[in-house]
Amino acid sequence: MVSFNGKIVIYFWCNMKFDGKVTWQIIRTLLFLIMGLFNTVFIKPEDAGTYKEYLGYFFLILVAAEIVGLIKNFFSREKSDDTNKEESE
């Protein structure tokens, strides 16, 4: 069994940086993914069909929306960086 240490998640939550910004969006997406998988794929048979399963589906849908938003944000930031470089030359 894998043991989970919350201190590790909190450390990465506070100290991960990308371009000077905290990447809490990525950490949040990963946490939603883990919660969604544990409530759908790894659910106990006696909990199937309860609110836990539907909550897992909700988290997985939320992860899909988060990933689409992160990808859109990444490409729009990349475009704005390219136009700023061209304007400065």
C-alpha cells in the first residue's frame, strides 16, 4: 500500500514556480484527477452507485475542463510572448 504524506503536497504547492508564478493550477488539476480516479476506478464495490461514484465523475469532468483551460492558456501566453519579442525588435 502506498502511504501518502500531505506535507509533500503542501511543499510542492507552495514552492513550485514557473515563470515566476506559482503553478497551483497544475497541482489542483492533479489533485482533482487523483480524487476522481479514487472515486470511480478504484472505488470499493459496496460504494458503486452511491454519491461517491458520481462525485468521482464530477471531478474527472472538472479535470478535463481544467486541462483544456491550461492548454488554451499555455498557447495564448506563447503567442503573446512571440508578439512581444517581434515588437521589441
